[in-house]
Amino acid sequence: MKRNLWHIMAALSLLIVLSGTFAIAAAQDMEPDEYGEIYDANMDLVQMALGTTEGVPDIALAAFYRAGLPVSEEMAAKALECWRDKACDTGTGGEVVVALADGFGENVWREVTHMELILQALTYPEIGRIIYTSAQFDTQKAIADFRSLIAQDVDVIIGFPDAGDAMLPSVREATERGIIYIPHSYGRLGEPGADYPTYVAEDVCALGERFAEVLNTEVGSGKVAFLGGTPGNPLSAGWQGCEAAALSDSLELVATADTFWTREGTLEAVSGIITANPDVAGYSYEAADSFLGGIRAYEAANLPLDITLTLRTDEVGLFCEWQNIGNPNFKIFYSTGGNYQSRIALTAAMMQLHGAELPPEVIIPVQMRQVDESSCIEGMPSLASVSSLVPLDVFVQMYPDSE
């Protein structure tokens, strides 16, 4: 049975933006602090995003507060314009220029993360321009894009450094020039607090350990495999190392494969794994939507999906596919999509612009949740993330052909 969308996503209808925090704060008898932020986030929204309200850093609470501000159709339209055009003026006349620099932006998770940043930026009237770049897996292009942003003298750069330490000289140059660079989703490189102010991430080691706890319990004994994204990316390496150490002696890690976080890459990776190990009983991976490629691999091999899958993200299309398959031996556990981490990174950067001293890391708590019949949400585009803070009507306009 599908759960009706509206009673669980009422908070999301509030999301996009208003013209500024101060007008909202006055209406609610709240005053922003010296850094322009309010920390009284809607805890229902936090619970939806994280699966917990415990241990949430203040910077994240400030970001979630902004994510819960009322919306206007005009600002929703502006957000979609900025998302489609890759660069835009916000219309506020603000002098701050913000950029999102992706090493790769051509999958749903990155596209939604881009929209999250835009929505957050539009809550700051001092931000007058938003720029987006994607290097499309090309390290040299990633460096060139980043250096171009430096040359444009932007004020803030947010992003995920897929190219890893190859980006470090450019990041250091940005910091020396007074440009605030903050990576998200465990895009950690160099020395946070010195090479750049901070980074935003869930505790990826804890994520790997929670993955291991699920596989240790649900699989018990047998073969498991890890799926990661781009070769050498810090996010995959972070959780995989900690999960491997936490797996029970009764589990055998038979493969670790890169997928580039795409369905096609996942199809290829899982096909290779099950050719050599058709009895693999569990997988750990970041990308829910991309594992639809894994399902296709099992269908092509005519093998039953008698597996336990642990995931970081939570795109609803996979959850609905799970429901359609109807195999009780196919179990899915997920943490949180994390698209909103670009919002938190931007709020941290804006706080520093207002004089805040940032900690060298902003760590988001980890909580695992199991997919059940209520996880396939009626009316939600298949590419949407259950934990995303992008409003439903914006998702529909982003992906009009998504069922």
C-alpha cells in the first residue's frame, strides 16, 4: 500500500525561499544572531531529513531553519531558472557571488544537490549571483573550472572534489585569495581549518559501521560486495574502509567495484560481481537510484534478488521498484540522501562571511532506516529523494517525465 504524500510532506511545501531571513524572524518574534542566523529549526523537518534529531550541529540547524522558510511561486520560478541556466542573477541586487563547483554533476543526486544549494542561496538577500560548473569526470577541467571561479573573484565556492588531492593547490589558492571554499558529503582533502575553513559530512566511518551492523545481522554469513562511485573518491573510501573493519568474520568481502554513481555503471559492476559470485548475499553502496542498474543485472542473469542492500541515499524510484518486486528476501536499509549538505555548507560559508569562526568539520549524525511498504510515496517523482528538502512541486518541474 502506498502512503499518501501530503501528510508526510506538508513541511516541504514551506521550503523554497522568502526574500530574507529578517522579515521572517520579525514575524515570528525571533532575532537572527550576529551571523545572520536562527537555529530554531523545524524538528519534524530535521527528523525527515536525518532520521534523527539528536546530535545535530548548530550550523546544520541554522541551515534547516532556512530550509523551512515559507515559499513563494516567484522564488520557486527563480530557483528553476538558476538550476536550468547554470548561472543566474538572483534579482536581489546582493553583492555576494556563490558558486557550486562539481567534479561531476550528471546524475540525479548531483542535480538535486545543485537545486538544494540554489534554494538555500535564495534565502540570503545579500547573494546576488549563483554560478554552477561540472567537470564531467575530467580532472583537468575540474581544475580549470575552479581556477576560472577564482579569476572571477567569487566570494564562496561549494562543491564535491571528485578529483581529490589534485584540487588541493587550487583550493589553497582560493583560500589565500580570501575565497571561502567548503566541500560537502565528505569531500575532505588536505587539512580542513587550514587549507579551507571546514567541510560538511555525515560521519562516514559511522556510516560504514552501520552498514556492517546491518549485513552482520541480516546476512549473518556468506559473501558481500561493496559498490563505490568514482575511482578514489573520498566518500566511498571513507565508509568502505570502516565497514570492512567492522564486518563479522562470517562474512567474506568478495568484490569492491566502481560504478561512477550511474545506473549503467552499476549494471556493469553488479554483472561482473554475480558472474564470479552468483551467491553474493549483501551489498553496500551510496546511490539508491543507481542500484536500479543492479536490479537489471540480476534480471539479465535470471537470478533472484535474495540480497540485503545497505544504502546512503534514498531515491524513491528504487523503493517503489522494491515494492513491485515483492520479494521478502530482498531487504533495503538506507541512511539519508544528504543532498541538503550543500545547504549546510553554504550556510557555514555565509556565517564566516559575517565573522563566524567555523569548526574544521561539521558532522551530521547517521541513522539507518529500513524500506517498507510506506517508503514508496504516492505522487513523488521516482528520481526524488525521500530526505531531500526540495519541495515536491519543484521536483515535478525539474523532472516532468519522471513517474
